[in-house]
Amino acid sequence: MENTASQFDLVGQLRALIAQRNEAAEAFDIFKQAAAMAPAADLPAGELSSNDAAEAAAEEVDTFRSQTEGVIASANDDELLGAYQQTGGEVGDLGAETLLDEIRRRALGE
């Protein structure tokens, strides 16, 4: 099935997924620090520990990574090139860098 999303949609989807992944990564770091500072000793039945929360946040990061890879993989060559041009190719822009990595992987710039 061909991806019919516009180049704008591809950039928008990618940036939204990156933002969600970053939020999950921040949550993971916070929960990881909390778990290190106050390990769960005696939790009431059914209550989650900071370790449990850190594991859930790490799973979310993996989910967003998979979704990002899926969006990139579903884009055709023209969509990738157009979306990358739309970003301006700024260094530090994770969307632009992700697109550029895929462009290089597909050897489209050669």
C-alpha cells in the first residue's frame, strides 16, 4: 500500500513522535532516579514501585521508536527527500536528522 501522506504530514508525524518519545524518555529518567534514591521495600499490595514506572516509561520509548521507524519506512523516496528539504536540514533537528539518516541509508543523495 502506497503512503499517501503529504510531505508536510510526514514531517509533522515524525516531529510528533519524536516529541512523545522525548517525553517518555524524560519520564524514564525521573522514575529511574526516584527508584535509585528510594527503592521499594514494603509496598502495599497492588501499588507500583518506581522501578515498575521506569520499566513502563522505557517500554513507551521503545514503542515510539518503533512507530518512528514505521513512519520512515512507509515513506517513498520522493516523500523522504521532500520532507527533508522542508525541514531546512538544521543540525540538532531530530526530524531532519532522522530523515537524513534514512536518505543516506537508501543512498538517495548519491
